[in-house]
Amino acid sequence: MTQNYIVTAHKSTAVTDVVTGNFTSPDDLNLIEARGNSLLINLVTPEGLKPILDATIYGRVALMQLFRPKNEQKDLLFLMTARYHIAVLSFDPSTSDLVTRASGEMLERVCKPTEGRQIGMIDPDCKMIALHIYTGLLKIIPLDLTSGGELKAFNVRKPQDAR
């Protein structure tokens, strides 16, 4: 009996999402690229892009956004994977690595996923995140980073007859 073992030999090169901001320090401009299941964090310099970190994410990145709460000196990264796992990440300059500030899961077993791209928005005061990832449903996540731990959402349903 013949058996085949198939693996991916190369990292993904297709960029699925890009954000810019001050992620590694308040004075540095960073370009963060999502490539499949990895995040590439680059420093923007006059000479071009300087790679800082290539981090592997356990899941394919579906959505990401930078934001800066009032008590933070630099931006934080919100990301969601294709399997609806979410995380708020920060960069630790002493270890040059990512730190998970909060995480959670937004999976709904009885809802239909949206057609097309998923939408995520963070309010300007950085108090909540709104996700449109299921048809007729808006997930609201209160953003409390002081406690650390798990992000939990509540659902707001759109009536079917409303337009």
C-alpha cells in the first residue's frame, strides 16, 4: 500500500491584510503584514523596510486592526483567525516578542457566516469592539485590558424584516 505525506515547504507569501502604526515603540512607524498564519512586523525607515519579527499564529489571520487605548504609549493589535479566535497583542521590546494581553473565542455554532469579508471595528475610545462575522448578528466585545484574561461578547441580532 502506497502512502503519501504532503507538507507545505514554503511559508505563505500572499499578503492577506496590512496595518500601519506605532506598534513596537511610540516613535517607530511599523508595517504589519498578515500572511496566512504568520505576522511580519517591519520597521519603516528612510532606507526601506527593516524586519523586526516574523511570528507564527495558530490559525489563518482573517482580520486585524491596530488601536491605542488612552493609558497606552504604543498601539495594540487586535486580530481574529478564520476559526473565530480573537486576541489583543502587544510588543515587548525587551524580548522582541508578542505578548497576549487578552483572548477569546467568537464561534457561534447555530449562525450562518457572512458572505464576503468579515468586518471588525474598534470605537474611538477603545472601550468596545464590534464584529460582523455572522449574517444578521453583531457581536459586541467590551474591551477591558486591565483584567487580562478572556474577552467575552454579547450578541445584537438584526431583525430579518428590517432593511
